[in-house]
Amino acid sequence: MDFLEDWLTLYLTPGLGSGGCKKLIDLYGDPASVCRAPKSKLTNTPGLMKKVSAAINRTDIRDQAKRELEKCQKAGIDILSWDSAAFPEWLRNIPDPPTLLFVKGNPGVLSAPGIGIVGSRAASSYGLKMAGDLGRQLSAAGLSVISGLALGIDAAAHRGALANDRKTIAVLGCGLDIVYPAQNRDLFESIPASGAIVSEYPMGTPPDGFRFPARNRIISGLSLGVVVVEAAKRSGSLITAELALDQGREVFAVPGRADAIQCTCTHRRLQAGARLVLNVNDIICEVQSVHSPQDSEPGKKDLSEKDTAELTSDEKIVLYHLEVYPKTVDDVIVGSELSVEKVNELLLMLELKGFCEVLPGRQYQLKQ
């Protein structure tokens, strides 16, 4: 645990920040070397203020790091450092990744393929239904649902995923010992059982407004793409969409009423080239090609764009819901949300094209 204590000592140094931590790691190799470097050498580090370098490994900050580590251990919170193997690769490669991630739940879910869903806190019943349906359908397709635990669209997306007992990730703008907003305590307590609650902030950090725009880069950074459902001008959802574009992620938007204030940002994003979402298949088709071999779930076979180039969009949807293990036709119908007749037709075509095989009991699996 010494390496985490060193990381926390750097992280808690006033004025250093994630950028300063990474600069020092690049220069010295690891946190332990930074903490043990002579003050005279640290003082001469380019771009590092003298009062900041003087505070590195100060006794009171080292003691604070030890207390933070003890609190996290007692609360069952994992700490992932930026250089650890468990740190999600997609997030590591964004322009400004967090130095540390505090995780309550399953850290492994952070590296699984997922979709961010964001939108208005003051959502309409239509927006809440769309977010909930997308959360449920994306999770049924094996994708984790990522959002910010806020009221409105965020909460609806989380609840949709949990309705399937599937994985969802909530990224907070405060410490993991603070339930914010308090109205979502049930989600806060339920999510870690199958997913994770995440923050870059130490325990006790209050939910100050300025922390939430920074939080949004983590939502998009963990996602293959971000879906905007009902978002007004100058909203946090707009920030998340812009960050997603900067990070090279797909941006999707669910259309709403043309005269609805909640949909202003959503429609602007569509005008700017966001992918139109009418149902979950519009998202799944787009992100299939983004999955890399290391993102694959157990039971999934890696198929390149070249392999599936001649398939129709509906054939690709059904193919996505097949595994190397047998699945019933009913399972494929529920996952794809296509009609019984359509799924049977598409399974036959995929069988004839050599992508799948039929087993006794009308079960299907990917051809190996």
C-alpha cells in the first residue's frame, strides 16, 4: 500500500493538481521517487511553483494521505492510480485524465464497453422514458450505462440498467462518502452491487458546482459514445457532448419537441452532426466497430468491419446479440427488439452466410 500512500501524498499536495502530478512522474519515474527527491531538486523543476514544491511530502500531507487510505479501506473503496493496470485504458488516454480514481463497487466494470447517457435534471416524462428505455436496452445488449447520478435523465438511465440487474457506472462530483443528490440515495446504495460509483475526489469533498464540469470528462472518457437526451443551452450535458467530441467519442442525440426548452441543446447537436437516435439499435450499430479485442465480453467473438461488411444493418444487430455459447431465439428477440418473424429471417440469412449455426432446441451460436 506504500505506493498508494505516495500517490495520495502527491495528489493531496495543494496547488499540484493532476497535471502537476503527471509532470513530476514523467520527470522522476514514480510517486515514491518524487516524494523522496531533495527539496533543492524539486524547487528547480520547470513550471512548478516554489510553494508547491516545498509542500511535497510535507509531514502533515503525508499524515492526511495515510488517513485517507484508512478511510477508503474501511469503506470498501478501491483507489486506482493513473499508472495501474486496473485503470481504464480509454480514460487514461483522454487529454486530461484523472490522477486517481476512487471506486466503490467493481473496478473491472470501468474497462468494459459502455455508453454515457446525459441530459436535463428537469426532464419531461418523454425524456425520462427514453433515458430509462435506453438504459435498459443498452444494458441488455451487454453495454454498461454511464451517467452522473443527477436527478432527471441521469437517474432514469441508471434505473433502466438496474432494472435488468446489469452494470451501471455513476460518476460523482464529490467524495464517495457523500450522497448527492440525497434524493438518489437508493441508486447510490444499489449501483455498487453490479456496477460502480466513481469519483476523482477524496472522501469528504463537497459537491461544489465547479467540480461537475470536470466530472463530465470522466463520463465521456469512460464511454464509447455519449447519448444526449433533453438538454437546454449552457447545460452540463452540452459540456459532456463537447468533451466527448474532443476525446474522439461518438455523440448521439434523441430528438424531442421542436418548441421544448429542454431539447434546445439536443437539436443543436443534431444540426452539428450528432447521430440521430430513434431506438437503441441506432447506437449499437454505430459502436460495434469501435470494440477492440480487449473490450470483448466472455462469449463474444471478435468480428472485424471487413468480416461484416456485406451484412445489412439488421443482420449486424442480430449478430451482435449472438455469442459462442448457445442462445435461444427468444433471447435474441428480447435483445434486438426486432419482431419474431424478422429475427427468424435474419438468423436464417446469417446461418446461410456462415456467421452462425443452429443447435437442437432452436438455439443459435456464433460459428467458430
